[in-house]
Amino acid sequence: MDKLLTGQRVMIMVANGFNEDDMTVVQKSLAEAGALAQIISPENGLTNSWNEAGWGHHYPVDGNIGEVLSVDFDRIVILGGLLSVNKLVSNPHVERILSGFMAAEKPIALMGESASLLPEAKMTDGEVSLNGMILTGDVKKCRTEFVEQMIDLFSDQVEFQQAA
């Protein structure tokens, strides 16, 4: 894969209980594309993934959700995982950050259950949809396809910015 996102700062938003498989594929794909990915979470220090039927690996947190601004990032991806999304949905900083991304028309990728964090991102089971700058989808069956579409969306915006 070409370094399509070289220098682009991507926020990976999670809370304890995010889907570990989502993280693995997203981190690898963003690194291959040259992006500077940072894990942002309400947890400090480490955040814990969920792997199938139990707790998975711990991941270092790069920034606290209450202290970061959308202006500091070029793109955002919010990982799936019901436990994580249930924690994020009640956090007022999530709405602040997503509103900032939408106002600035920056790309947003919402994996699995995280689509519920954005009322405008309607989807049905198994659907992957692109709504302007927002990509949503149920990634359980098509995680690789979703991440490829996410990288395409993120890199298309880079090309648009360079052409302007």
C-alpha cells in the first residue's frame, strides 16, 4: 500500500471493551498508509480491549478524551464493541469531538456499534454506507473491506486538500 496518509493525524477513539479485532486491523492499515494514529480514551494510561468472550490486550492511551480537540486531528475512527460504545455514548466529550469533525467536514469512520454515536449515520445490519464524509458499517462479516473503504475515504480527502 502506498503511503497515502503520510503525516495525517488519525484519532482512534475507544473506551474499555472495544473490539480487539477492529483495533488490530485499523492500527495495521493506518500504519501501512503512513498515518499518525493516536488512541484517545476516557481511560488514562491503558485501555482494555474485548476479544470474543473475554478481556483482551491492553493498549496505551495517547490522550484523554476530555483534553483533546477535533482541530488537532485530520480524521477519526471510532472502534466497535458494545462495552466501549456504552461508555462513549454517555460521555459529553464524544459529542463535542464529533460535532467538531462534522463542522470542519473531516472524515469520520464508525465501526460496528459505534454508528449509534452519530444519529445521522443510519445503517442496517451488515450494511456499509458512505454518507459524504461519514463511513459506517457492521464490520463483523466484512472488517477488511470496511477498513479498505476507510483508507480510501481518508486518502481521497488528502488528495482533495492537496489539489485545493
